[in-house]
Amino acid sequence: MSTTDTTTRVRATPRQWAGLAVLMLPVLLVSIDNTVLSFALPHIARDLLPSAAAQLWIVDAYPLALAGLLVAMGNLGDRYGRRRLLMIGASGFGVVSLFAAFAPDATSLIAARVLLGVFGAMIMPATLSLLRSLFLDRRQRRLAIAIWATGFSAGSAIGPIVGGVLLEHYWWGSTFLIAIPVLLPLLVLAPILIKDSKDPSPGPFDLPSILLSMATLAPIVYAIKEVATEGFGVLPIALTLVGLTAGTLFVRRLSRQANPMLDMQLFRAPAFSGAVIVNLVSVISLVGLLFFLTQHLQLVLGLDPLEAALQLLPGTVVIIAAGLLVVPVVRFVRPGFIMAFGLTLSLVAYASIAIIGSDSTVLSLVIAFCVLGAGIGAAETLSNDLIISSVPPAKAGAASAVSETAYEVGAVLGTAVLGSILAASYRTSIVIPDGVGSSDAAAARETLGGAVEVSEGLPAALGDRLLESARAAFDSGVVATSWVAVALMAVAIAVTLITLRKVRG
């Protein structure tokens, strides 16, 4: 497949750039929703009393539903109109956000997060594929994709900041209400500024393939969570086998179809498959770090939500700057080398956290996040650019869906894998002092937030001993998790250099 267009001389007008600004609204919202609950989790834990597994599901239900439905929704957008699907998704997202804000219990909140994922899956493929139709000039499109990808990465980093600011003044449900003022301008301006587009020969709406894609992801993620909370057993093994079997059937089914919902031949192109891997690993790195960094700043170092949120601001600025500055650099340096360097920065950030361990200070964590942010900003911009430019314009929806699926699967795995390793390490490391009741001990073993809550109701000396043990256990889990992330980054760097070394910018 060619990575260039025959329409490179068609320059965008101010109308197209205004359309990009409108498309950035849902991008920021959906990516913010991936991480906005980071600071809200302790407050949700106090109000709704979720178990450790339920707490992980509150975080992961949203990106899991997104990941499972993105390919299907991308296909629907190709068939019935990408702008039309964007409008439906935005409307549904706003309504469900209202329900989530006032969820009375953990089960209701998880259900709302699932529905947000369903409507979010309608939004995301449409934004990237509509961007492809807005910008026909290759260099202008690269800049537009850089802005889009930077908004996506920055939105994930901004999520905790927004959450921290809101929680300083309002209850945890306010983190969901931000959808309303963001989506209203989209619903008004998108029909004016953005033309609808379709694939002239879309693949079939393949319900069995959609079910198989979800049957691949959900059991595997659930198995990871089960291992983290209950340890290895028959159930997680069975769930993993179900997921792997469904994944095999999914690939075989699509490979046999003449015009499949997702063209598996796309993955034969090194630029496409390598960029998808970089996209996936970059998000695992970012979301995994945010998952424990936000808790460490609040529950270990004792910062309030707003103070903790402000510590993430420098890293967020670095993500934005790196995503934009990499655009002129890629004209002179091959994208594979830049993306490998970006992943190396992530490796360095995680290694520094693992080495410093319990001696981590606010400053050391801020620096580590800035280093990781520089790498993620560059890698995300170039990976999305390669993914969308490696396919014909008619397949933009499918390619966008793959890009978004990699992002959302990365968000799920960042929490499910790294978060589950942290949870398992915490549970095995915490030492409950004598004198703590059985129910309080069980709550303290579940999460660090639970231990903090229990300690507040104990006599001062006993509460201090429990809190000291819980914080030490959490820090040991952070160290173990960081070394796992270092190994993951090392493998990803090698894969990037192998698959993308010959791809030119």
C-alpha cells in the first residue's frame, strides 16, 4: 500500500481547520474519561464501598467496552456515515454521563461506564476518519493528526488534573458532568463545518465477528483481574482459553471473507502493524503510570486532589509539546527510530521509579512523568499518522478503528495488567497489626484507599501502624510493577526497530 496520496496539493481552508477544532472536543472528552477517575477512586471507594475487583472494573469497564466495539462502530460509520454516527454517539454519551454522575452504587456505576464505552466507540473512529477526509495534503494531514494524537495523549494526562480540580470543590460525580459542556458545541457545529463521508463499498455488518471480538477481550481481562484478586486457579485459566479461542476464530473468520469488516491484510504492512504495536504499548505505559502515580501522590505522600493534580501539569505540557515538535523532525529522521527513542524514554521513567522506590519524592515523580510524557507524545503522534496514511482513503474508518482499538486495549491493559500486579503485590505485602478487626483487616487488604479509610476509625497509634504498613506495601507493589513495565518497554523497542526501521517519513 502506498503511504502517499495523489491529492497532496489540495490545501485545507480555515473551514477545515475549524472542523478539526470541533473534532478535538470529543477526542479530549473520551480520552479524559479514560483517566479522570484516577483521583476520584478514593472518594468513590468511601461512598460506594466497592471491592478491589469492582474498583478495577469501575476503571476498566469503559475502555473495555470501547475496545470491543470500535471495529464494529468504525464499520458502521463507513457504511452509514461517519458524521452521523459521531452525532449519535455524542448524544448518547451526554445522557449516560448524567446517569453515571448520580449512580447510587458500584454496580450502577460499572453499568454506566459500559454504556459510556458503547457510545464512546461510536465517537472515536469517526473523528480520525473524518480528519482523513478533511485534510488531503500530506503534510497538513500529518500536522492535523499530530494535533489529534496530542489531544488524545494529553486528554489522558489532563483527566486526573480535571478530576483533582473538580474534587476540590464538588463530589466525585462531577467528573462525569464535564461531558455536557464539551459535547454541546460539537452537536451544534459539526453539521455546519464537517461533511459526512462513507466508504463506497463497505464490508458487511458482521455480528458474529463483533461478538467474537468482545469474547476475545473480556475473558482475558477478567482473567487478569481474577488472578490479581484471588490468585491463579481454574477460572482464570479457563477464561484465558476462551479468549484465545475466540481471538483465533475472529481472525480466521475475517481472513476468509472477500470484503471483511476488518481487512486482516492491513497487518501485513510493516508500517501499519508496527505502528499499532507502538500505539498499544505507549498507552499501556501512560495509563499504567497514571493509575499508581495518582494514588501515590494522594494516599502515600498525602497531597490533596488539587495539589496532586497540579503535579501532573508539567508532564501534560511535555506531552503536548513533544507531539507537535515531532512533526518537522520526522522529515529528517525515520519515524521508527523516533518511536523507539520515545519508548526508551518510557523505559527510563519506569526504571527511575523502580530504583528510587519508597524514597520517591514529588519532584522525582514529576520528572519521571515528564520524561515518559516526552516519549509518549512523540510515539503516539507518529504511530497514528502511520496507521491512517498506510491505507486507502475508503478504508479510513477501519484503520481508525484499529488505531482506537489499540489505544483502548492499551488503556485496559495498563490498568488490568500493571494495576493487577500492583494489587496482588499489595495484598501479599501488607501486614495487618494486631488489634485490627477481621472486617477492617479485609477492607485494608483490598486497596490502599481501604486501608486509609480503616485507619481513620482506629486508635491513633494502631491506625498509624496500619497506614505505615499499607503505604510500604503499596510502594513495594509500585517497584514490582515498574520493573514489569521496563521489561515490556524493552520488548516493544526491539519490535519497533525490527518492523519500522525501513519505513520513511
